[in-house]
Amino acid sequence: MSFKRHYVLHILFISIVVVSTYVYRPLLPIKAETKQSLGYPKDSLLNFTQLSYKYGYISEEHNVITEDGYILSMFRIQGRNCMKRRQPPVLLMHGLLQSSDSWLDAGPRAGLAYLLSDACYDLWVGNQRGNYYGRRHTTLNPDKDEKFWEFSVDEIGLYDIPAAIEYVLKKTSSKKVNYIGYSQGSGSFFIMCSERPGFCDKVNLFIGLAPASRQTHTRSVAYRALCGIMERFSIYFTFSGIREVFSKGALSQEFMAYLCQSSTLSNNICGEFIALLDSYHPGSITNKTTQVLFGHFPAGTSLKNFARYGQSMKSRDFKKFDYGKSWNIKFYGSEKPPSYNLSAVTVPAVVLYGKNDYLVDVKDVKWLLRKLPNVLEAVEVSDPLWNHLDMTYSRHTNEAVFPKINEYLLRYSRS
């Protein structure tokens, strides 16, 4: 099959999924009772507090309200056998189409939220607008008000990350936090530092896991096709009423959750799907984790956010959303969208990345490292097959990335 034909088939498939998600939404989501009777893994049906409690952890749910009215759930989780928490608090932020639950999906031996809390850090696990923990607003109804979905990673960095940091500081009476951002969770942090003077100073240490800024060299054909479609045809999807995409409970998520609840299918088809989206790393993500993660993934975001990533794949810089010449002049005062000021990310930074990452390519990570002014260390994970999704879901997280994370957190923490 030629590359062109392969690309066309990707476009056709993704278009069908996006449109079908909207058409069949009134029939979804499938009830939890039905899923239980069908034998879905119990962990895939549990939320953050339920899942952590099942494995002996205590967690609290908090509501963070952003300056523009979005209400975001945040969770504080306490490790087992921790009489005292290390300070300052640690804020852990997920990536695109994920939620706080992603940090639990790999289980207590590998899930980063478990590992960090068991190391007795005061761990807060955040969420970003548009996922199922960030689908609330003080005045807007996400099911009725189109304005709710008028956001991309630009607004997440401008409002969500600062609100999360401010909330943690207020609740803990701390002056600073240590911040760990995965993929979009890093990119939104960079945006905050660029656009919100003073907020970077509230962070003691930044740890970036496969940090996403520009995505010029992204190698994933499926991801490129997906973002390209969202960008190219966003106006048509919008006219059709589609502004929310890949939400929990929509056809795309329910289909994958149903398909992957079978142990045999999970090991074969669902593992292949992960490899198609990212790259092959046999045995890294266990069959059990694959079954669980599709109960929480994809977690939803806006059409505009995907279009924004489509734009970033065409750019050689880390820029704001491109509205077109006339609207750019209105919003930015220039025909082209301005670049983010990465030199404003002055906080001490540690970056971990994988050589086999097809979503955030090594070339783009190294470009980012040249732009950041205060990089303490950049670490390429020793496993040559380590990819993007491994950062969240791999069974080897405890050996591959946690030791380096813990090393720097210890340096920048106190008992």
C-alpha cells in the first residue's frame, strides 16, 4: 500500500470516528451496571478516589475554579505508611486526552501517582479543562454553550495551570510547588511562564516528561492525520455542531473500552492500536493496564485544541493559535501568531524523554532544550524503545524514570 493511500485511509477512518461520536452520543454512555455484567475490569470503572482507595491510599477531591470560570477537579493523595509529607507540595499534570486517572492506571507498582505518594511527597494530581473532570463551568453548560469549547492549550496554560498552582499554595500555606508535567502538561506550563509574569517564580522545580512544545517532527502517521483533519476541516465540524471530541462516554471511548475488556483482544488488537498511535514497545504496557486505561482514555478535549496541535506540526516555533490573517490582527495585532517566550521559563528544569517517541520527537525535545534557560539535566531513557505513552502507562516506570524524578525532587524538597 502506498503512503498516500495509507494516509487517505487514516483520514477516512478518523473522520468517521469523529462524526459517529456526535451522531451516536444520545445512545451513550453505556451504564456502569451493564459494563459490570459484561465483565469489564473493575478498575476501568472506578474514578480517582475509588481506585486509589481500592489499593489502600487515601485521596481527597478538590474543586479549582479558574479566572474564566472553569471548574476543575484536583486530587490530593496520601502514600501508605507516610506519617509526614515532604515539602513543598508536588503538582502532577497529565497530557492530551488524559485525566488524573491516567497516573493510576498502571497500578501501585508502576503508576506515578502511587510511586510519588509512597515516597511521601505531598502530591496533588490536576486536571485540565475539557476532560471529564474539567467539564464544568460557573455559568456555561458544556452540552449547550458552544463558548465552553472555545479553548486550546493556550487557554489551559493561561488559566488552568496558574489556578492549580495558586490553589495548592493556598491550601498548603506553601510559597512554592514542585511541578511535574507530561506532554501537554509541560507545554501548558511553558505557556503560563511566558504569559503570566510571576507565576514561574512560584515553582521550585520543573520536571518535564516528554514535554510538548512545537511538534514539527512528530512521526506518528495516525496522530498527524488526526490533528491535520481537525485543523483542515474544523469549520465544517463546527457547523455540524461538533466542538467536543473524544470524550469519555462517546463512541470512540466506549468502543475501545468494550473491545479491550476482553483479555485476548486487549493483548492483540488494543496493543496494536497503542503502537499505531505511538510506536512499538512490546511488553512495556501490560495487558491489564491496557484494559484499565481505555476505561479512562480518551478523556475528551475541544476540537480547537486538536486544530492547534495540527498547526504546531507545520510550524518551526512554539506559537499561539493561528486564526488567519484578519483575525490574528484583531487578537494579536499582527498577521501571524506570536511565538511563546520560552526564555521566561526560568525555573530549574529537568527533562526526560524517549528515543522511540513518535508523538514528541527527540528533535523537537532538543530544540526545546536549547530554548530553556535553566536546564539542570536532560535524560534520554536508556531503553531504546521507550516511547511517549510509556511515560504514563509502562510497567517499567519504577525503574526507567522514577529514580531520576525522585532524585531531583529530594534535592528540591525537605522532610
